[in-house]
Amino acid sequence: MCLCGAGILRRYAVASQRSSILITVNTAAQSIWDTPGDTPLIDPLRLVGVDHNAAKVETREQISFQLDELDSLLVKLRADLGLREIVALSTCNRTEFYWVADSEPSVADFFDALGNKQAPATIEALSYQYRGPAVAAHLFRVVSGLESMIVGETQIHHQVKRSYEIARHAGASQACFNVLFQKAFEVAKTVRSDATLKLYRASVPGAAVQLAQAVFDTLASASIVVVGTGDIAEVTLKEMRDAGARNVTALSRQPEARTAWAEKNHIELGDLESLPGRLAGADIVVTCVGTDESVVAAAHIGRRDRPLLIFDLGVPRNVDPDVSEIEQVYLHNIDDLRGVANRNRARLQSEIERAEAIIDKALAAYVNECRAANAGTTIRDFRANAEAIATDEFQAVLTRLDHLSDKDKEEVRRLLSRVVGKIVHPPTEAMREASKQGDGHATILWARRILGLHKE
């Protein structure tokens, strides 16, 4: 478990696996929660998650959820945990909760809402927790594909975007996350548009194809069945065809409802009920269905006189693990692709570092923008406070200025206003400049205290 303290983010570095994370913060800048003194768009951010680095697929499938469950999950979490904002994400690699609240729910509170059967200490040991700028840093990396097992895969961008849109339409994503997630999508687009990066050609199905090519001399003559008609299935078709596959069939629970998908992908689309019969002649099967139930069981597969390679890309898993006990059947779940993933990561290390440099620069700019906006709030408060004092003092002496004409009284009022402007100008300029510096957040916090704007 990693819990990153609030303060000024100095560095967020992730090694090839997140078993080594370095997050250094300036603890001198103590956050003052829920007062105008902190940075409202940054400091309240919280994240708790479990991903492929610490948890095996057997655990991840127990704490996953489908998109059609997300609306009700958001309602439950907001009501039960008193969350002001919440965006929840579940993919084959991770389950994450991005949240803002006035209290600090436990790790188990979030995962128990998914029916988690793990002990609180177990799920906490598998989890990571971030706060403040580290949440933004992590999200930028996730959306850009750097935190995926298959580094650089692009499906995660669409998955995060769909989850965010559901939260936004439900009113669960508001000021903090509307700003943060839009910025994350911009950052990911910037990274992927860098023409010199070769990073973004990888995918989970692509890793499966690499393993298939190691078993079969050629995919041109292989009989391939793809179970599912979602984004992953579409990428699978492309990867298989790019590798030379010619005999590919797709199966769906409701083929009549997916004719447009079949036409778009130029594929024969059959009914999932025909799967047992198709397995007899198949060489490769790829499953990628969003379901809590197995779609391929041992009973579906008869005796084999040649190899059958099955790639289960679903989380929860689509294939009963007992299938692997059948002779000539070779079952690989998504975690079994890690060897390919690690080889790709090592080969692309220089590309990863270049992408990280782009993200680091974008993160620094984003944090500074948010803190500059907070400086603007402090400046407005400072000026308003000074003007209010001047107005009160003017009103207090107004009865002693009866000998002055109304024109002269107005001139005195304007004089006070100009004096206020000249007094507040140097501090406000200093605050604007300070907000752009690495320690600007601490300066603004202390400025609020010194200027009497912080309320205990």
C-alpha cells in the first residue's frame, strides 16, 4: 500500500512495475482542509485502487464491475460514504475509485460495495492510495497507457472516458473531476500525437497474437473464433488479420443486435450458443465478454487430436479454469500475457521515458494552473477585505464630515480607494508570482494567515 501525503508534489516516478514508486512531497506545506486556504481543485483529490501489479486476476475479478452497474454503484458510494465526487473505473488491469469527501473512508469501504470477500487487511495490502497532485499524476499515466500491463495500449483511454462520462451525467463528477479528467484526456492526446513515439502500437490482443505466432507457424490457415463484440474484440480482429489470419469468426449473445458491428468489421457473426460446435474445429479462441459467468466450460470441449489455444481476456474470466486440464488445450488468461508485456516494456524503455517527460511537464503546468487560480481567490479576498475595512472606516467618520460637500465626501472616498489599491498591489503581485513557483502553495497558505484571511 502506498499513501501519498498532501503538500507540494516534487516528483512522481514509476519504475517498470509499480512495485517501486517514488513520490516525494514537501511536508512543510500543511494542507488546511475545507478552507479557502487550500487549493480546491488539487488538495481534496483522493484515489484508492487495486491493479495488475499487486493483485492476480483471481482477485481482480472479485472486485470488478460492469459499465451497466456503474450508475447504481455511484449512487450507493455517494450515499453510504458521504462522497462529494466519485469516478469509478474497472478494467481488466485495475479497479479504481477517484473521490472527494469531507471524511476519509477506508479502503475496504469502497471494495465492500462491490461484494468483496477479502479481509480488510488483505485488500488494503493490495491497494494503493494517492492524494492531491499524486492523483493527477497517476491518472495522467493511466489514461496515457503507461500504467497498463501492456504498456501503451490505447483501449484504456476509451474505458476511462466512458466511466468519467457516466459519472458526469450522474452528477457524481463535478468541479474537481470535471477539470482533472478533461486535462487527463488532453495530456493523453498530446502524448499519443507525438510522431516520434512508437509506444502506442501495443494492445492486449496484440500480446495474445504474439503468443499464438509462437505456437503456430502461420495464422493464415488457423481457424479462429472470437467471442465478444466489444472494443477488445474489434482490436483482436485487427491484430489477427494484421498477422495474416484469414479464417476468423465472431460470436455474440445477440448477433441480430450487432449486425452493424459485424458489417463494420467485415466478419461473419454467429450466435454464442453455437460455440460448442465451433470449438471442435477451432485452433485459436479469444474470449472478451463482459460477464460474471463462464462462457467456455470444460464440457464444451471434446477430446482433441490437435492443439487448441484459448486466450481469456475477460475480467471476470470468461473461461472455466478447469479447461486447462484437458489434453491438447492451452489456456492463457490475461495475467499469462505478462511475459510478452515485460519484453515489450524493456524494448520500449526509451519511448516510455519520453512519454513520462511529456506527462511530467503537463502535470507541473496543471498543478501551477490550479494553484494560480487559488492565488486569484486569495487576491480577490485580500482586496475585498481591504476595501471593506476602508468602507467601514469611511462610514464611521462620515458624520464628522458634515462640513464637506457631497463632492468632497466622494473625493475622500475615492482617495481611500486609491490608497487601498496602492497598498494591496505589491502583495498581490507577489502572490501571483509565488503561485507559479514550486513552493507557491505554501506561500499562499501563509499569506492567507498573515493577511487575516484564514479562519481557524
